[in-house]
Amino acid sequence: MLKLPINCQLILWNKQIVSDETLVTEFQTTIDLPILLLNSESTKIRATIPANAIKFPEMSKTATNCDSDAQLAKVCASMAYSVQRTVDKCVLNHKLANTTPTYVM
């Protein structure tokens, strides 16, 4: 859990800083319009996803049976799905970072 002191919290919604003057009773959030909580003391953005975490298994060049082929296919499909989720997360993070106003960063 992230512990961010209250005096360092910066809340953004709809490309604007939420303050006492701009506070609304209901936030209509979507995937394209999230509520962002930023640390006003830090301007560093860092990747938390290791770039080389996924390594597919070695493919055998010799003839194998259907059982080992099926197991290898399951492993490859699982790893490919993991790569897809990682890419989707990176795309979303990039999109959110680009929608954050530059004066906040």
C-alpha cells in the first residue's frame, strides 16, 4: 500500500487539479477519465515493469510427441498472454502520463 502524506497529495481529474474550489460531489470516472493521485514532491516517473522478464522456452528441433507439443503450446500461450497484459498496462500508463498536465509534472 502506498503511504503518501496528505500535504504531498495532488489529485487530478478531467485534466484539472482537484482542490476545495473545484471539488465536485460525484466523479464520473472511465478508463479514459480516471482520478489520478500524484506525489507533488516527486517529479520522477519510472518504469516498474522489467523489460526482460519474459523468456519463451527453447523449441526442440527434433520430432516430439503430441503431449509435449501441447504442453509447450500451453506454456507459450500463457507467456504470450502475459506479454499482452504487460503491453496493455504500459500503453495505459503512457496514455495517463500524457494526459497529465505538464505544469503538474
